[in-house]
Amino acid sequence: MRRLPSVLALAASSAIAAHTALAQPAPAAPAEAAPPAAPQTFESPIQNGKGEPIGKIMIRDGASALVMRVTIQPGGLPPGWHGIHFHAVGDCSDTAKFENSKAHVNHDQSKHGLLNPEGPDEGDLPNVFANADGSVNAEVSSETPLTGEGALKDGDGSALIIHANEDDHATQPIGGAGARIACAVIK
Ligand SMILES: [Cu+2]
């Protein structure tokens, strides 16, 4: 990241040299590019249906997309694929069902599903895979921002919900992903 300005400067000087060699007027030196803004970061524990911590989410939100790492310790989840979504309210207090987190983040009433022609909704994310020991190390991206208009960190926050089954990315309302078995508050 910090190397970028010097690389740009080198590219700019090479371009000027090339122009000079062709005996064309040298262009004005470009204004030095501002270094890209550092992504916003956010971390939150993931809890299971007994309210026990099983891992964490780590979000980095850049100018164009959000990247979220999902880390779950051995024993954290049943092995296999699990649907994960951003739900509309940052409340994981009702651990038995996690229904306080409400439905998906979805400001424009899109259909659910990354593979749905009328989707996706803003809460949709790719599935994650839990290993045979129940651990997960995954990284997913989303265009839903962490802060600002339509953000996860709105007045009542949001939640990352992990479902019992995989999301087929098409059927309504949640792709057949089943029960909510883990939750992380984003607030
Ligand atoms: Cu969900």
C-alpha cells in the first residue's frame, strides 16, 4: 500500500521520458496521487445457540467492497456447508433462535439469492464450509457498506447469521438455509 505512490511516480517519470524521446512536449507532471484510504475495520465475536463464543468475524470495508473473514474454532459448527447472511438488526440476545436479528438487510425489496435474476438482497453472501472438526476459515465479500447510506452499522445495527444448512442462492426467502445456529452483532 505505501509503495504505491513511489510506483506511480516511477511510472509517471517513465511516461515523461517516453514522450521526450519522441520530441513531443512533455506533459505537465501529474499531481501526486493521494494514497488510498485505509479500509475501515470491525471485529465481533460469533456466538452459538447456547450463547457461547465459537469464533469471530473480521470486516475490512474499502471504497468499493467489504471483505469479511469468518473464523470458527474446532467444534464450533456442524461439518459441511452453511448459509450466512447479514440480517437487519444487531441483536443476538435470543440465542435459541436468533430471531431478534429479523430478516435480511434488504433496503430495496430485492429477491433473495446471489443466483436469483431478481436478486440478490443486500444481506446475501456466499456459503462457508465447516471442516470435519467444525472449524471454519473463510473470506467473503459484499457490496453492502459498513458505514454510510444503507450500511450495516445503521441505527439498530445488523447481525451476521450462520444457518444450519447451505443456501441454494435462489429459493425464497433464504435459499433453504434452515435454522439460525450462530450470530455476531455488527453495531
Ligand atoms: Cu439468514
